[in-house]
Amino acid sequence: MTKQIKIIDLFAGVGGIRLGFEQAAHGLGVDAKCVYTSEIDKYACSTYTKNYPNDLHDPMSDITKVDEKALNDFNVLLAGFPCQAFSIAGRKGGFEDTRGTLFFDVARIIKEKTPDAFLLENVKGLVNHKGGKTLNTILNVLKNDLGYKSTRFKVLNAKHYGVPQNRERVYIVGFKNNGGGFEFPNSNICNSCIEDILEENEVSPRYYVSETSLKGMKAHKERHKSKGNGFGYEIKSFDGIANAIVVGGMGKERNMLIDERLTDFTPVTNINGIINKEYVRKMTPKEWERLQGFPDNWTEGVSNAQRYKQMGNSVAVPVISKISESIIRELMNPKTFAKKIDPQLLMSFNDKE
């Protein structure tokens, strides 16, 4: 019998949550098999397919239209679902109150398929969204409406798990049976810095900003500084950690570098003016991949604009991996064991322990 835990990957992006779960499973001698993926961005699906070429299913899928009854059985649901407000005024904040939101689609799949566990990821702001009502509704649905009593959440920062990025996200984990042995991974002192994720060789002039752009960024920063605001570009030191990478110009401008390795100042793109002589540049897509803990060139094959977008929207893989390790260990606990998991896998895992 095949020793495997079956997973589904919702709001999958380029597969970061799946990658972290699979890494944890592999480290524990377990095969994680993805039986369904849902992602609607065609460029993300292109990257996903490139990195998971052996999948028998197409990742392009609109979760709002999927028939939950038609899905294959699985053990663990993975989802980096978007944060949305619920219309809960005067209501109890239960399952029905989440209709019209994308969390509802996660909940209806859990309700129908009753997986052994789930791992959900969201922005830190979810914790205080609508004064905490949004998160409370989610937890109420998971615990009380869906029966995952052992559901808990925690905000974790990527910088404590091996990547030099100050990225806080909230993670929600729940188990259908028991789950009392699960603990979120402990935080560690950051032992990585930006220098560890830099490209080893001189990067293309395309990543160095023009003199005109640099002048504009400086003026923008000074305008906000005079008003007492902290907005504007930032130069990060090689021995420091990066700000959270996000989609849009701010994600790049808040993580600028001074990299004096440039030898050819000839522009390779249509820039406004000439390349600046202060050696100020943006991080490259490969460096963003490393900040998120992805293998090099995971997003290669799409435009640079899409590569930045895909990493800005993704997850810190090492954080997912550490959480997933704890989930898998708990699933292998006889008190948590559910019939969907191969008994041979349970026996094999416990023999190793």
C-alpha cells in the first residue's frame, strides 16, 4: 500500500503552502499527494504547473464553482484564503453568515469532506479585522459549526524561521479528532541576513534605478518626513533583514540595496535618464524567491512583473514547513488517527519514532 497523506491546495498561488507541507512530509518519511488544486490566476497556474508537472489535475479552478461532493477524499486541506468581511450584524456569526465570502467555500468543502486537519494562512490584519469579529466568526464556524474543536491560531514571523524577512502572518490549524498534541513551532533568533539571499554574481543593470527615479524617491521620502510620516524608500543593509515583500512598487522600494558590483552602467531597458552612480538597485526576483524560502527560479518562465507579484502574494515556505511537521506528527498520533490515513503509514511512522 502507498504510504501517503492526501492534500488539497486552495487559493494555491504558485504552490508555496503545498511546497512547505511536502517538505515536512518528506522529512518525516511520508508521501504527500495533492489530489486537487484551486487557483484562478493564469500566470500563477503556469508557474504551478511548471513546478508540479506530474499532477493529474489542472490547477486552474474557480473554487466558488467547484462541487465539493465531487472532490476526492483527502486528509489535509491547505488554503491561503483572502481576508473578507462578513455580514454578521445582528446574527450569530455562523456558517450561513459567511456566504458570499471565499472563506465560505473553504468551509463548505471542510463540511462535506471532513478532512483530518487543515492549515489556513492569512495576513496578520485578520486578527483585528472588524475589531476581531471576522476572525471570531471564522473560529466559531470551524470549531462549532464544523466540529473542529481543536482549532487554534497564532501569528508567526518569517524572520524566526530561517529567512531574513520581517513577514508576520496568522496561521489557523484545526483537527477533526483530538489534536491536543499539536503545538505551533517555537520562534528562533534570526540567524540569517540579506547577504545570505543575494545573487552570487553581478546582477543585470535592469535592476538599478535611474538617477531620475532615485531623485524622485528621495524627494518623496523627504516630503513625508517633513510631515512626520515614515513613508518612502529604504536602503537595507546586507547584515539586516528585509521588510515584508508585497505586491506593487512599495514592495521593491522598501527593500532597496546598495550593490557596488555593477561594472556596466549601460541601460538594458527604457529608463528615465541614466543609471544612478550610487549603485542603488532593487532586489531581483530570485532574491525574492530566496526571501520566501523557495528554490531558485521557481517563478522563472513568466515576466518579471509576474515573478514579483507571485512572490509578494506567496508564503514563507520554511514557516509552513515547520507548522506542517507538527501537523503530520499529530496526525500520526494514534489518538488522532483517522480511517482515511493508510494504517500501514501509521505503523511505519510510529516504528521510526
